Amino acid sequence: MTVGVWILGDRLSLKQAALQSYKQKDGLPVIFIESLNHVKVRPYHKQKLVLVWSAMRHFAAELRENGYSVSYEIAEDFATPLQAWVKENQITELRVTEPTDQPFLQTIQNLNLPCKVTFIPDNHFLWSKEEFKNWAQGRKRLLMEDFYREGRKRFQILMENDKPIGGKWNLDKENRKPPKGKLNTPPAKWFEPDEITQEVIKHCRDIACNISTYGEIENFRWGVTRTQALQVLDWFLENRLAGFGPYQDAMVTGEDTMWHAMLSPYLNLGLLQPLEVIQAAEKAYHQNQLPLNSVEGFIRQILGWREYMHGIYHYTCADYPEKNWFNHTKPLPELFWNGETKMNCLHQILTQVQRTGYAHHIQRLMVLSNFSLIAGFSPQEVENWFHAAFIDAYDWVMQTNVIGMGLFADGGILASKPYASSANYVNKMSDYCKSCSYNHKERIGEKACPFNFFYWDFLHRHRPKLQTQGRMSFILKNLDKMSAEELQTIQNQAENWHFSATKT
Ligand code: FAD
């Protein structure tokens, strides 16, 4: 029997399951493939292509140094180089770490390979899909908070025996400060592209005319190796973690990353493991007496949200990507692709994403997807855009965050109420409204912020459905206070608003 391992682009770790499944590394044939057809299936941010391909090329070099027999193919499709490599190396069993993304699992299953293909269960998440299923089965509600507490106990994170350190599981009340005055945000950790990355940048420029892409390739400054990912982690622990909590939800013009970790691209590629990040944060808490609200808030993102999203992705039905609870069918307007709009919040965030492939959680949730939800864009078109625009986008994290959390298109499997808000929230949590052509206080008229008329129109349009969501009743009462005349004007304005006539 001759075993060979195919390394997929998001499992770039010596600890990944397929590599770990075979004890003898010396001379073990491994293959990496950059497929052009694969990146033609949907558009990607140019920096995402550079990140993934450069990280793959760096990891291939690392495996070579470690004694593996590495083949690196740049090809049209996956099947042709795989078939040739299997034949050449007389491979009888191809091992692959089971892909998290279900569409890619199918792609592999449909390849016609002349050898046995074995999927080795993924070890990249703290909870396997079976463990999550065991937790979820029989529960009335799949509450993230319950799951997170279970994780704290199971992995003994921030615990004193069976009690949470500090006496509370969740300190979020201390973490919702609006941005006021001058915030001394710490700089971000970026890297100059090395020779390999520069080659990939050139390659991406060369193929750009054959594929559909998004965003800018200039100023690519992401890390592409485990060493660099660890440097970003250290940088975060030393410079950002202490301040992570209070302004976690704040948005400030010119501040792309605030105190956020910027670790999702590295976690999602396998350059970092979730438990090492969580344990490093916990260690920093004890060693440096960091504020508990910041450390707990950060750990909850990974031990709670990230694991929960992964679990839900596998737990829900195959039709989850098609879900559309509100029957929203409006096409996504062009402004999402070009950033040209008079709405300053959208303009700031969309141009930031073009430049970096990154936006922090509240920018994604409370501006981009909130607006898409209340304006009634098709969830599938929105998901397609998010997948194209973000440096850290993968199917497992897109379906749950966009279809579920952002758009409530799953009807509440994941969130207990839609994340819908008017301009009031954006104004409270950001400085965007100060420099906007629209007035955040006005609900109707030429100057009215579209967040306002779309919000009230959304509540009115979907009242029967929203009434079934217990947490919405207070908000719906506010709708009752509105005069019939104003409501009618709001509906008209929402219906007739021209997305195309809104350039900066
Ligand atoms: P921090 O705010 O510093 O958080 C630390 C880590 O927690 C992140 O690196 C991430 O690994 C994890 N995390 C936090 N929240 C989530 C979550 N809801 N789901 C999964 N992981 C989480 N995350 C992605 O990794 N890829 C995506 O494509 C993505 N798209 C999103 C789209 C929408 C509409 C929303 C609402 C959220 C999305 N998220 C996505 C989740 C979250 O916004 C990002 O993980 C986070 O902003 C990444 O930046 P950071 O590393 O600086 O995160």
C-alpha cells in the first residue's frame, strides 16, 4: 500500500488530520494544487487569492524541509494533476482531511481517481460535528450561550473548579461602549510581502483577466506563514487584548481594526489552532492581570461563536444555504461591489473591505448585513457578495453568519431575533453619521437616512412573522405609535428608493 496526502488550502498545519494519520513522514508523497477552474466558480477578493496561494506555497516549502516528498501543481482543474501524481507515485490510497465546506467535499467525491480515497476526520475545531450533534440533539433552542458555557467547562477555560472565574459567565454589559473622544487604538500587525508572496501577487495580476475578482491587490500585508500568524497572536496579546472588550462594537472612520484580533484569516487557514489561541489569552490574563471583561469577551468569540457556527453548519439541513424566511428577492445593488453611495457608513466600510478584505464584526453585522436585511436583498446574493469580499470567507462560516445571524433567513435556528436596527444604532456606535449626506434622525424626506425608512418598512412588512419572535414585541409596540400617514410615506419611500442614484 502506498499512501499519499492531498493538502487542501485551508488546512495548512503539520497537525492536520491527514498528515497526522500517517506516522512515517520521510518521503511521504504530498500534493498541493492551485486550480484555476476552482476560482472561476465564484469571485474572490484578490487578497484572499494571494493569502491562500502564498500560504500554500510557504507550507509546501516547510513540508519539503521536513522530509516530505512534495508536489506543487498550478493547473486548470484538480483531477488532471491528481491522476498523474497518483499514477507516477503508484499511490493506492489518497488521504485527505475531510473538508469542512460541504460543496468542496462533493467536488472531491466527484473526482474520478484511480485509487482509494479516505477522508480523515478533521481535527481543526474543538468540537467535532458528532460532538456538537450530541450536544444539540433534543434541545428546544440551540442557544450559543448554553453551548459556550459547556465549552468553558469541557476545556476548563477561565474556570475555578466548576464556577466561572469572577463569578459570571458573560461580561458583555461592560463591552458595549460607544466611541467618544480620541481613542488611542493600537496599530495593526502587518507584513511586507516576501519573494514568494510577490510572485503570487504577480501571478494573480496575470490571471486577473480570466477570472472575476473583487477588491484591491495593492497593499497586501497579511501574514502567510504560521510564524507570522503567531506574531499576530503575540501582538494582539501584548497590545490589543487588554482593550478588546470596551470598544468591541464601536466603529470609527479611518480605524479599520480597532482592538480586534485580526486572527480569523489565520485560524481559518489552519495556521493557528483555536485551543492554542484561547489558552494563550487565558495565560496572558493570569500573567498580566488583564481585565476579565476583555479576555472573557475575546475567548467567547472563539470558544463560543466560532465553534458554535461550525457546529450549526453541519447540524442544519442541506437546504440551509437556500433559506429565505422573509422571501426577500431584491437583487444586491451595484454599490456593494463599487462602494459608491452617499450613505457614509456603507461607503466607509465597503471601501475598507475593497482595500483590505477585512471589516470587524459590528461593521459586518450591524451595517452591511443589517442594511441588506431591512432593504430586502436576496440572502443568496448577499451571501455571494460576502463570500467574494472577505479575506476570511469560507462556506461553513458564511452560511451561518450571513444566512443565519446576519439575515435571519433561517427563521431563527441560530439567532433569537433579527439583528435589525435603524440609523440610531449606527449613530450611537460610530462617527459615520457626522459626515453623512443623510440625517440619521429623519425617517422621511430627501435627507432621511435610508436605514430609517427601510427599518420601519421592514418591521411593518414582516409584522406577522416578527410577532412570533418573543423578543420583538417591544420594538413592534413602537411601530404602533406611528401615524398611518407617516407609515404610508415610509413605505412609499422604501419602495421607490433608487440604489443606483446614490453615488458619492
Ligand atoms: P475578533 O473580533 O477579534 O474575534 C476573534 C475571533 O473570534 C475571530 O478571529 C474569529 O475566529 C472568531 N469569531 C468571532 N465571531 C465569530 C463568528 N460569528 N463566527 C465565526 N468566528 C467568529 N468570520 C469569519 O471567520 N469569516 C467570515 O467570512 C465571516 N463573515 C461574517 C459575516 C457576517 C455577516 C457576520 C455577522 C460575521 C462574520 N464573521 C466571519 C464573524 C466575525 O465577524 C469575524 O470572524 C471577525 O470579524 C474576524 O475578525 P477578527 O479576527 O479581528 O475577530
